Amino acid sequence: MDNLNTTLQLTKRRGVYYNIAEILPTSSHQLSENDEQFFEKFDVIYRTLCGILFNFVPTSGHPGGSISSGRAVEMLLYQTMDYDFTNPDMKEADIISYAAGHKAMGLYAMWALRNELVRLGNAKFLAEEKRQLRLEDLLGFRRNPTNETPLFKKYKAKPLDGHPTCATPFIKIATGASGVGIPATLGLALGALDTFGENSPRVNMLEGEGGMTPGRVHEALAAAATTRMFNAFLHVDWNQASIDSNRVCSENEMPGDYVQWNPMELCYVHDWNVIFVPEGHNFKQIFAAQQLALQLNTQQPTAIIYRTTKGWKYGVQGKDSHGAGHKFCSDGYYNSLKEFEETFGVTFPRLIGEQTANNVEQTYFDSLMTIRKVLENNPSLTKKAAEKISASQRRLISSNRKQKENATSLVSLYANKEIDFKIIPDELKLEIGSAVTLRDVLGKSLNYLNKKTNGAILASAADLLGSTSVNQITKGFGEGFYNAVSNTNSRLISIGGICEDAMGAMMAGLSSYGNHIGVTSSYSAFIAALEHVAARLHGIGQQTREAITGEPYNTWIMVNAHAGVKTGEDGPTHADPQALQLLQECFPDKVMITLTPWDPQEIWSLLVAALQKRPAILAPFVTRPADKIVDRKVMGLPSVNEAANGIYAMRRADVKTKQYNGTIVLQGNGVASIFVNEVLQKLEQEGLNLNVFYVTSVELYKLLSKKKQETIFPEALTYEAMGITDFTLP
């Protein structure tokens, strides 16, 4: 025992650690007094606006975290980030993502205030109206489009969800659920890195320490450091307060209620650069920290940790300000307005009369107009803001960001006439009688498309690359795992090992960037459940983006490998028949398309037809054991092209004969393989007159016209059909 080493030290980190308070006196990054005064005034307006939003929803939203994170975001938008306010969709621009989706109140207040400042300071920087978030749009906070209040309708206010979606300009992903925001934003960073290389747009994500407790966040932090996403910047609003706790983390030698790390330790152990801002409301420290972050040359991702107070100066602090605040039009609420009123010499309107929806809305609107009047009467403030927005645009232009010469392109996938679901490429044609797995053919088909798109398909797996055959996708590209510094040609992404949670969110984020298709793979028993939340958020993000921009969805592929009864030797823990019911018909419209081929020859037609429908998520179900390739002509089976319809007839009953024995519907490789190879011939020998259908994709079938659906599978047959499936039904 005496010889045991009782000390534990971290191995050498590539990341570095700074306490900004210790280096600020000698730092070259000093905020001018003029700028500090601008930010102080701006923050008074911003905090007041957050309080007004909470009061008039009424009393809904998250004022505490919105307020405590405000100063860090203000510095990002007006000093640190390089972007073009006239073009929210510009690929070259820096990105900000509210991974902490519950801070949406702050997001909307910040966006509307910026829009108003620019409108008054230099309106030429305004985008078209549908790509703005105006002060009037705040009437739509936590409202849906069916809202009937008169001012909402008069000013055509945008309905603003309780958590961020892509309906908001500059927002690329939907966030707010269980730690999805950080890995999904890191997916955006990966997309930007692979598109632009060393001179990549910087991707900023805002989160709180409570939002860092989910396991998928830890998985994602590991992946970002391992992949060396040097363009990723995590801004942590460390206010120590969640819904139920005022001490989330350990601090000052006191244990935390939830976790025994603080955000600096967590990020540093994962090999991130860490900059600690002990006074998280101090603009001088915030400015110095963000400028230092831009100059670090470790080529590792960077986390800036701001120690803040939740609900700072609001009058309700800590956990009490998480999803709660002052009672409607109470003395507490009006007290929270006093700093603004005293600073600018105005008085906000008070609610007079009954608390009807129309009366509340009118007082809300009058409060917003009080802020507008203050801004109109402070041209120095609006001019300063417009100058900073202009400077951001100039920095972006001078950065001269260009896509890499060999950058990926999805155009050929959707526009190249050579890629046709009816024409199987020669190298993908299968020999009759040979044995091959569904997963192997899927991997090789995606590899073919990867070469056609110059590597636009990036693959990941839960430590199952070879086992699920997604390693085939990257053949002909760089060996090993992708590394943004040393191995940029690889198309394999390392995401922390057995990490379906982070993997799904990150590859959804990668796809959301718009230049890539992310692929995730694992046992269907695991991946369908573990990536379900990320899939739902990706679908919401793509739906709202399409509604605003008119652009089709960006696809992420979730490979449900080792699916069905053929994985039975692993036992029920791994051969789960329930995976399909978690995805099939559980998402709107074409958000999710599932594929359930039985014959490896069907893979190409199904894959290409589904991709060209542009779903948000494509979920192929493929098996592990090899299948013998059958001669479809000899067996009287239709062309594999018919698989693209989602349902096809293996046999149609002869309606002219007296004997009619009904309809059978098959789904799943296991039952279909047995049926075709062992049952079909016996049925014919017995002279049974049956319809036999196979389901390759319920969603592809439902995307057909009603007329074509009826031609392929008449609805009347559904009332008599017997189903045989590898999967449990919903």
C-alpha cells in the first residue's frame, strides 16, 4: 500500500486554460469606454424587453437564463462575429446557435432589438421582411398561426415557438430538447470545416451548465476535440441554476446537486481550450475572452465559461427565474422596468381595465412602442449599432472565405441524370446465386453516390463501422477517421465510440448545414430509440426552414442495421422487432422515410428514389446475414424498379376464376426471404389463388398519387389482407 501512487494527473492536453481576470490587466484586448457605454445601455433595453415578453405572453418563457446569457450574446453579435445582416442564409458567415433552446425569449428579444436598431440606424442592412424578426413580431411570442388577437393579425406578426426553430433568421437547427443542441451545432461546425477548410466560418453555440449534463453532450465534446473542430466555440452561461437546483455543479469545494464537475473541468478534460470569465456580466472580461478565443492557435475547439447570475437585476433570481418570473403586471414586474425608465426618462404604460386578450395585447404593443420611441430618440445608440453591424459585414468580406477547390457537391445527387433509380450502375449489379448482405449493398451504393458528389456523404457508426458495412461508404477516400487538421480527406467521423445519442444529433446538424449527407449506423434495436429525439428536432428544423425559404429538406441517413429476426442469435436484447414502429408513420409527410427491402437487388432503386424525395431523415432497415441473390425473372417476381413505389405485387390473384384465396402482405427481409424461397412455390403447387404484396417503404407508397396507390394496392384488399412481418406493428 505504501508504494501506491495516490496522485492522479491528466495526460497532456492540446487545449489550454486561461482565467481572463488574471491576464486582463496585461491583455491587448481592452474594451473602449465608448463601446462599454454602448453595451451597458443596450443591455438595459435587452433585459427590459425580456421582462416585457414574459409578462405579456402572459407569464410564459424563461427570463432567467435569457437575461444571464445576454451580455455574452451582445458581444458576439456586435463585436466578435463576422456575418452579413442582409443575408441570413450566407454560407460564409459565422453562425450562432442557441443550443440552450429555453433561452428562446432572449433570442427573440435580441433579434428584434437588433432589427430595430438597424432599421433606425441604417435600413439598407435589412433583409427582406420575411427574413427579419421585427419588434412587431414579438406579439407572436409563444403564439401559433391561429392566434386571433387584432394586433397580431394587423401587423402580420410571426408566430414564435417557445424554443428556437429555423423559422427564425440566422438559426440553422431546431433546439431545446435534452442536450441535442450542442452535438447538432457541432455538426454545423463540421459541415463548415469540410466546406471551407482552414478559413472556416466560426460556429458559436450558447448553452448553460444544466444543458451540459445530458450524456450526449459529453459524447459530443469528446468528438469535437478528437476531430479537432477548431472553428467551434462554446459559450457557457454558468449560472448554477436549473429548474430544481441552485447548485447544479460543484463549486468552491461544495458538491453539486447534480454533477461533481464544473464546466471548465468538463471541457478541459475533453481537450478543449477553456477561457474562464469569473465576472460573466463584466463587458471588459467578456470582450477580452472572446478576442482571446479568436487568437488561440492550438487548433482545438474553445469553450468560454461565463460565471453569471440567473435573472441578474430582474428581481427574480436563480432557479425561481427558470420558466418563471414576476406575476402578471405586478409590482415586481413594474419594479423591473424602473432601470430602463430612469435611464431613458420614460414611463411604460400600465394595464387599465379588464384583463381581456385584446386589452393585454394593446398594453403589450404600447410597451414595445415605448422601446421604439426611446430608440428613435437616441440616434447615437442606433448609429453605433449600425456601425457595428456594418463592421461585421466588412470583416466577413475581408476574410475572403472561399469553399475548397475540391468541396463536396450534392447537386449531382439530385440533378445528375446518370443517377436514376431505374438504372443500376454496372459495379452494383449482383450475380444471381451469389450471397451478399443488405448492409453491404447499401454501403456500396452510398459509396457510389459519395464518389459522384465528391465526398458529400460522411459516415459514422457506434463502433460498428465494419459490422454494419458503413465503412464501405468511404472507400477511395482517406483512410482512418476524419481529422480537421491532419486527415481531411477521410469520410469517417469518430463520435466518441458507442455514442448513438450524440452521433444522431451531430450528423443531423451536419446535414442541416446543407452541403453534406450525414450517415449514422448501429443496431436498429438501439439507434431507432436513441436517435429519435434528434430525428424529431431535425424534422422540425427542416419543416420550418422549408416554410420560410421554400428550399427542400436536407437529408440525414439513419442506418438501422442488424434489423429483424435474423439477428436472433444475439438474443432479444439486440434483435428487437419494435424498432420500425418507432419511425414508420410516426413523422409528418416526408420528414421520415423508412426503407424495408428484402432483396439486396432492391437497394439501389429504393435508396435513390427515396433520396430524390428529399426527406429530412431516411431510415433503411438492413440485415446482418448474407442472402442468396434470386433470379427474379425465373421466380416470376417484378423488376426491382417497382420497389421504389413502396409496395409491389409478388403475385396477383386471377379475378376471373371462381377460387379466390385472399391477400397476403409481407414486410421484412426475414419473412420475405423464407416466403419467396420456401412458401411461394408450394402455394402455386397447391393451386392457391392469392394476392401477395411486399412493403418496401410505407412512406414512399403514401407519397404516390391516390390513383397510383389504388392501381398498385387497391384499398379494398386492406379489409381482407393477412400481414406477416419481421416487426411489431404500431
